[in-house]
Amino acid sequence: MKGFYPEGKAREAADRQPERLTPAYLAEAVTRHQILEAPAVLCDEEHNMTVDLGCMRGVIRREDGAIGIAEGQTRDIALLSRVGKSVCFTVTALKTDEKGELYALLSRKEAQEQFRAYLENEMRPGDVLDARVTRLESFGAFCDIGCGLVALLPIDAISVSRISHPSDRFFPGQDIRVVLRQIAPDGKITVSHKELLGTWEENAALFSQRQTVSGVIRSVEEYGVFVELTPNLAGLAEPFESAKVGQWAGVYIKSILPEKMKIKLIVIDSFDDNRRLPMHYFFDGDHIDRFAYSPPQSEKEIVTLF
């Protein structure tokens, strides 16, 4: 994706910058408008950031800290929260301070504007992006999809199997893949995730009748217990008295019914465990136009169109 990465991931990419920045390299980066990355080490009382470039210090003035900061559309916490972490930026000038020491003026905002222009002009709904989870809320996960530009991943787009909170699936700092859903006129970006986790058939093929496997209890109802076997596959077990939401369960697979898109289970035991169910991406391409979750023989059709 043209060398754009979530902050913190860019320095891992060999095509982004050399292992060690030098004054000569930074001077060339000014004319190239090249996006670089380095750790922010301080934010002063006026919310200007100091960046450790190795060979010199860099300064990101508050108004250049992020898209929308100067207009009041982005809160200053977006700057404060980057201290101790990597930030993306362009080099706008090399200056000399009152002590005669060379320093670099940087712009995180310009890096974000480059990425936003690429998103709007080169990408379309259904394109797959690398992302890094930055914050979890009850309604969804916020993800850095490039240069600190944040997109919302709504909770109902995280997986087919329903979860009570995004923390059931993710943790801050986790690297994931997402599908671009929409760039709204107000600039807000939304993405999806469940389309990368496989169809019903792909997930059901991991299991067989008469196996005993483990899963996470996601719902306890009068008529039975819903147990998540993978993030995109859940089955219904017969009622089990001690079952509680969030527990793990050992379950016996009675039957797998593609035409009804159902897996019937029997709970053998339930127990506490703080593990997350592992995720597996079945789709590793760059673009999805149509995702059909339901099997062809199913009585119900579940499709996502981008």
C-alpha cells in the first residue's frame, strides 16, 4: 500500500527509512516530502512534541501534530498519548536553535494528509489494510490504519460470532487486518473485519462430528448455550446449569448442518480461563467485492457487499 503503515509498524518495514537517520538524509527528506518515523519523547505545556531522531531532536508543533488539531476537531489527547511511542512525520525544515544546535521541524499532520489523499484517490471500499488497534470502547475498536489516521471498527463488524465488548477479541497495540468500508463526507473512516475470518463452510471444515473441542461461552439462554468455536463460528448446546458467559467450555459436536448453518453441541464442562480464542485470516488478498458467509445450500443467505 504505497509504503503507508500504522504508527509503530513503519520502522519495521525496510522500505520506509534507514536504520540510522543522519543530517544529510533528513535534509534530502525535506525536498522529497518523505514520511519517516521515530519515537516521541516529550510533549511540552503547549503540546509541542519532541521527537528523538538519533542524530538530532525533532519538533512537531501542536498545529502540525494531527489533522484537525488546529481546528479543534481533534482533541489534544491524540498528541499526549503518543509520548513514548513512535510517530510518523515529514521533515519540513532543518533549523538552528539559540544554542547553535541543529534541529528538525517535523509535521505529523502532513504525513496524515498524504495518506488521506491516497485513501481518497487510490483506494475504494473492499480494499484490505494493515491496522493497529489503538483504543477499545463498548461500541467498537479504534484502529490506526496509517500514519496515525484513525478508523472505527464497529463491534458488529469485528466477527460473525457476537461479543459483549471488543476486548473479547482485541487488545491495544494488536496488529490486525481490516477492510475499508466507508470514508464519510465529514472525514470519518469506518472499516470491517469479519469478512477476513472465513465463511461458515471454511470455519466448519475445521471440525468434525463426534469430536470434543473447546470454545468460549458467548450467551446463556433458557433454551441453550451458545459456544463460539472460532471468531466466525458458534454452535448451540443444550442447557448447562453452571455455564456462564465468558467461560470456556469443553463441548461434544453432535451434528454439523450446512443447510441450516447450525452446529449442535453438548457441553461437557465449563471453566474459567482468560485466554482469547485465536484468530485466523482465511482471506489474504488485497480486495473484497463480495463476501458470502452462508453456504450455497443454506436456507438463509448472509452476504456483505462493498
